[in-house]
Amino acid sequence: MIQLKIILGSTRNGRKGHAVAHWVYETAKKYTTFDTELIDLKKVNLPFMDEPVHPRMQQYTHQHTKDWSSKIDAADAFIFVTPEYNYGMPAPLKNALDFLFNEWAYKPVAMVGYGGIAGGTRAIQQLKQVTNALQMFPFDGLLLANFSKQLNEEESFAATEANEKAAEAMLVKLEKLHYALKELR
């Protein structure tokens, strides 16, 4: 099975992205080709980068980094679920990426942006630059503009038919890219 990690990039109190991340997770679980895990960076709780040696060397001194490395190294593919803060990605997501280097390489990554009218577009653009530098293969999964209008009374994300189709297309592409990139890993 393909080890798929869905990473929720927001850690702020009062965040609404957990509803989107949970919907993506439940959608991915329908595919028997994926062994899916939802990773909430708020629960991972990485400090700001505190390793003395560049991550490329993998000479980790802290247990939190070793644990993070193990979790990411075991993955075959990723979906980042992220809001847009001040025209960019949240700092905890960038920090989580910066903690490691080799563990990310040659793995496909889809991106689900959510927010207001832009739906996280600029955060996704930043993520593409960073994931390219990490030797990942990034692509847009979907952008959820004005997503808060799709939150129901229980604060769950009520996907539209178009959202469902876009999520399915994203997962199919992730699977294809996983097999194409597997040789490089």
C-alpha cells in the first residue's frame, strides 16, 4: 500500500482547517491503494528549527526530529492542507518542512488550499517553491475559495460534487506519480 500522509499546516487556535483536512482524509481512506494518516502539526508540536547541523546531513540530536524524520521517511506521498496567512503558508508548515531534507525527496505532494476568495492560492505557490527545492514533485490538488461557507452546523466541511471530483482526480494523480517516482527513491 502507498503510505499517504495528509499534513494539516495550521496550528492556530480557532482554526477551521481541521474540517477540510478531515474531509480529505476520509476521502483518501476510500481508496484501498492508500494507507492514510492525518498528521496535525499542532499535535506534532515541533519547536522552531533547533538542530545544530543542516538537515541534509541527517545528524539529528533531538528526539522530536528523529521522530519526525521517521514518520516522513516512511511516507510515499503527501497532501498538504493549508490556509493562507498574509499571502503565504503558515510558519509551522514551513518549519516542519525545514526540519528535514532527504526524507522528502522524490515524493509526490498534492496541495489543498483553503481560505477566502483566493482559496490559499499564494500559500500553494510558496509551497511549490519550497517543495521543489526539497526535490519533491508538487502539484495543485484543489483550492477551496470561501470554504467557510461550506462548513455546516457541526463545523464539518460539506463538499460539493465539484470538490469530490477534484479530490478524486488529485488522489488518482498522487497514485500515478508515486509509482513513477518510486524508482528514484
